[in-house]
Amino acid sequence: MDNLLDNYAPMIVVMGMVLGLIGLIGWVYLTRLRIKHGYPLDGAWGQAIYPKSNDEAMERIKLLSQENAALKAEMGAVKDRLANVERIVTDSSHQLTQEIESLRLTKN
């Protein structure tokens, strides 16, 4: 048993070092990708290291909030239009014809 461990000990140590090196290279590469794509970096306990709250981040939040409000308004308009289309599709054709004729009469 001792002879077997003596034979494989250098290989076990080398494999451990290789796995450690692969883990270190992977961690560095992951951090590089996070920086490149603008993701916040985390500390050892999960706290955000970067970006700190600065003017650029606040401006980005303001722009995203404005875009979100515009998209919500557009979504409301689309829902209203969809409700009208659903009403037209589900109503009987006779009632639809009467509504169209009443609209034509009010225009003239």
C-alpha cells in the first residue's frame, strides 16, 4: 500500500495543482467577462464592489425609467386597440353594420 501511494503521489500533487490553476484561470476570465459586459463585481461576501452609485449609474437608471414609462403607455394603447378588435370580432355582423352606418351618418 505504501509503495502504491509513493508511486502516485507526484501525479496526485500535479493534478491538484493543475485543477487549482484551471480554477484560477476560470475565475480571472469570468471577472474579465463581467467587466466587459458591465455586470457588477461581487466581493467575497456578495456585496457589490462595482459600480458604486455615481452620476453615470443614476443617469442610466433615469433613462431606463423613462423608457419603461413609455413602454407601459404604449402597452396600454395596444391593449385598448386589442379590446376593440376583440369586440369587433365577437359581435354579430348585423350589429357591426349598424355601428358603421351610424358613424357614417354622424360624419355627414
